[in-house]
Amino acid sequence: MQTLDRNYFPMQAGQRVLDLGCGEGRHVIAACALDGVDAVGVDLSLNDLATARERMQEFRGDAAEDSALFLLLAGDALRLPFADASFDAVICSEVLEHIPDYRSALTEIARVLKPGGRFCASVPRAWCERICWSLSRDYHQVMGGHLRIFNTQNLRRDIEKQGFDLYFEHGAHALHSIYWWLQCLFWKSRETNWLVRQYHRLLVWDMMSQPAFTRVLERVLNPVLGKSVVMYFRKGSE
């Protein structure tokens, strides 16, 4: 499931792209296997990195460029082990809400990104997230859980202070907002709850089959109901 839209975040073979907080690899794998870029994923979780490595092995045969670099590293977003201006693009999807000192992470992103490079940041939509928090404390009060609900305008200003210019913004995953509300409503029984399981089956069918009706429905709902707000920036020339 891709959160970023490649129409607004084009990647080309030969570029170097960082997926900061790559988790189990959904964006870093796609960047390498579909776009043919040299893709580097950084995350704190060794278990997630191991899963990402296994998933990439399944995709390698379909890679746009077999020679493209694919690298996974355990690392801290506040102390990235890369030289200044190392990357042509940086992706940070559903990560900043987990980082206590997220502004320092933004400073590191700006440091490792080349002038003129692109930065995609996504965070949960505030009002959708507040419903989750109100329905279940356990949703966010867990190890590695969400530490804050972002005001999108404030986050945008924080990013722009690092020398970035916003060029597009959109919502994503509207159908998933309902899924998370159901999970929070039935948190203790979510793994066995009939309604939660059936809605999950619907989402899997939607992602695998891409039916026109749900694709159109989600595009219509994304501006208001999208679980994520996705922002695209370009770093100013120095």
C-alpha cells in the first residue's frame, strides 16, 4: 500500500532515495523494485528491517533495474549516518508522529537531502486520529505508539523553516480511516471481531483487485476522510 503518489514524487533510475522510518519496507521496496532507484531504508526496528529484507527478495525478480542498490540500516532519525546532500529524495511516511524530537529529525532530513531534492512527508489526519484516540487509549499508548496529533499547518511551517517549499498536498487512504475506527472501537477483540475481520477482507480485496468503484470512492473521500495527509516539498537551492 503506497501512501505517496508518484505523479507528484517522480523517481528515476540512478537517483538515491532515503526512506526514513521504512518499517516493513512498503516504500523503500517499491522505490527500488518499481522505480529502479538506489533505495536506502532506515528504521529502529530490527524485526521490521528483517521483514523488509524478506519481502524485497520476493520482488527482486521484477526490479526495474537489477543493478539498483537496496540497503537497509538500523539507525536513529536524529543522527543519520550519511554525509550532507547524500540523497536526491527523502520519504518519511507515518513516522514523525512517533518521534519525540521530530524537529531535529526534520533538520537531519534537510541536511542529507541535496539542494533541489524532493521530500515527501505524511502524517495521520488530525480529526481522524482524534477519533481513534477517543475510542481507545491502547491505540496510541503502546511502545512506539503515536506521541502527538499533528496540526498539519503547524507541521508544514516546521518543515518550511528547514528550507523547503511545499508544492502539493493531498489526503490518502480514506477507506482505511473506517478500518482503524472499528479496530479502536473493538480494540480488545479486534483480531477476532467479525466486523473488523470483514472490513479487513474488503480492504485486501480492494488493494488486490483495484475495482473502479472503490478507487473512485476513495479519491472522492480522500480530501476530507483520508487517514493520511501527504505533503510534497522541494528543498531550496543553496
